[in-house]
Amino acid sequence: MSEAKSAERSRDILRVLTVACGRSVDQLLEQVADGHADELDSHQADCVHCQAALSELNSLWSPVVEFAKQPVQAPPGLVDNVMDRIYALAQDVWYTLQLSDIGAVKIAARVVGRLARDTARTVPGVRAALGRTSQGRIVQLVEAATRRHRHPHAAVGVLGRTAVVDIAVAVRYGEDVHEVAAEVQQRVIARLRHDVGLQLVNVNVTVDDVVI
Ligand SMILES: [Zn+2]
């Protein structure tokens, strides 16, 4: 089977897969393959699932881009191989996935979110850390409700070894708010890389409140 044909076959398979928000993996891959991974539409600008998928797909797709730039032929099966990996990742978009010779490690997005929030709370000056921001009391209700579900609120997007995490924090009155937020980002990124084995972590911090 030719490279083009087998790529076409793989894309047929990808077409049925979606990330957690419902966007098709195939469409996201097309965006990446066209070199537009950084150009987020209005949904993607707010969507941690799309953002995580675009980053992960972009890094998986990069060898294909590299070979396309060179005069040499890509090794046979390269595109197929990348497609197979993408397919494996997209099988369960609520889990991270790390594949190795000795097996697969999957970690639930829920766990990633929990670790992120717990880590945020260890930052001096942080009084509360919740999932995705919203207004005032509502966010606490959402948080409490979603804890019971198998899937967390939309605050964590994962694909493969990439995660995008939204955290809303309340900061103690009188603290340097920006400094506290930056420290939250750094600690959460370090923790998720170390404890979850993620490679690419983006942490968006929203300071929703100051507490006296
Ligand atoms: Zn999305």
C-alpha cells in the first residue's frame, strides 16, 4: 500500500474519534499538519482539551514535517506509525498515555486535576484553588458536584503526555497577586512533570478573588 493510501486509511479511522469536548481528532490533526497548531479558533482559545490535543499532535507530527522539508524520502511507514500512535492516544481522551516496551501507563485527567489543585494550595498566599474559573459561589458548587463524577469538570485537558490545566485561585489580601500566580504555575508544572511523567504542561491561572 502506498504512503498516501495508508495515510488515507488511518485518517478514516481517526475521523470517528473525538477529544473530550467533542472536536474531531482528524480535524485537529489537519490543523496541525497544515502548520496552524498555534492559531486557535474561539472555541479552542477556551478549551483545555483542544489545547492539549493540538500540542500533543504537533509534537507527534513533527517528524513528518521534518522529513517533508528534506530532499530525502521519509522512512517507509513513518506516517502510518504516527497515525497508529495518535489512534492509541485518542482511544481514551480522559487519560494520559505513556507507551513503552514494558507496557502502558495511563493516568486519569481527574488525578492530574487533583494534583494540580493540591499543589496550588501549597503556594504561600493561596487561600483556595479550584478547577476552571467561573463566578464566585458557583464555582464551588460545580467543584463539589463534579468530584463525584468519574470525569472531572472541564478544567483539565490531556492527550498522551501533554496536559493543559486551568486553575482558579483566591489569594490572600495584600499578597503580590501576580507573583503568587506565577509561583502556582511553576509549582504545578514541576509537580505534574515529576509525579505524572508529563512532558508538556500548560497551566492557566486565574485569580478570581482576594481573601482577607
Ligand atoms: Zn475543544
